[in-house]
Amino acid sequence: ALARELAGDQTLEVFVTRDRDVLVPIWERGEFATQWKGDRPGIFVSIHANALPNRASVRGFETLFLSDARTEHERRVAANENAPLQIDREEVGVAEEDEDLGFILRELRNLDHAHWSSLLAEGVQRQLETIHPGPNRGVKQAPLAVLTNALMPAVLVEVGFLTNREEERLISRGEFQRQLAAAMARAIREFFERYPPGQGE
């Protein structure tokens, strides 16, 4: 829905890491985005649905960017989102020491994008608040593997909690998904008016 929403904008080129329900390893998603972006300005948006099985009343939307987790909630989201990483490691047989070094190097390269990622996350939250019943859970930061290889401003958007029955029904509706897409598209267009650095004020 977001790709369709942005497709009419001649100033943007849109790529999706998948267009059907197949597993794409989390490390590869950011790598794809980085390859597609090349030397041009670009952003990476990873869209997710949240879950908290032992607290079914929790609901709302939040947007995260790559940085150290500061709170228990941010650590929980990072643990949930990074869980497929263990499967990836086992499948490809990556030595843990090599992976750790690669992670550190990617982290250093991504430090430059943290400010812009934070601004993109704030814009997404601001726009989602106009259509989402909430609550607005705010902008958060965490060491999210899916964002690590995206060498550009990057955010992970949690559109709601599947473990909350009412919110699961809401985010399953096609009309609401179109509203979410339109809100995120507005945030993306607004962001590109300010990014990249050096393009005016």
C-alpha cells in the first residue's frame, strides 16, 4: 500500500524487499536497500506489527531508529525484532567473531544517519497520529538488526499490536492499511524536503 501511494511521485523511486509473505533474512533487507540506493539520497522504512503476548491490553503505534536501547521496552522490541537473527546465523554458518566485527563497522557507518533517522521517525509518528486511534507510543531507539545494513536514514514502524484483539482487527482492515500508507507517505515526502544535508536549508 505504501509503495502504491508513493508510486505516483515522479521524484521518488520505490523498491520493496518483498511483495508476498516469504522470509527475507533480516540482514539482507538493509543490504538490498543500500544497493538500490547507490549514491543517491534514500531512506529505508521497515513496516512491522508489534506483539506482547502476556499483556493483551497493550496497543498503539511507535517508530524506532537504530541506536542503543534506553528502556526495558526498547530492549524487548529489539529482542523480538532480532529473534530471526539466530536462524540466519545458523543457516549461513557465520563465525560469531566475524559477525561481531561486521556489526561494529556497520554501527560506525550508521552513526552519521542517526540524526536523520530520528527526524524521519518523528515525522512518521506525527503523521500516524492523525489517523491512528493510538495511543501514540512515541519515537524510540534500539539496536535493530534489520536497520543495521541500511546505510541511510532508516526507521522501523510498529503499526499496532497483533496481540490486542481490537487493534489486530483494525490493522487487518484494507482501508486502515491505506490510511497508514498515506500517513507514512506524507512523512516521507516531508522528510525529503529537508534531506539530504547540503540541499538548501
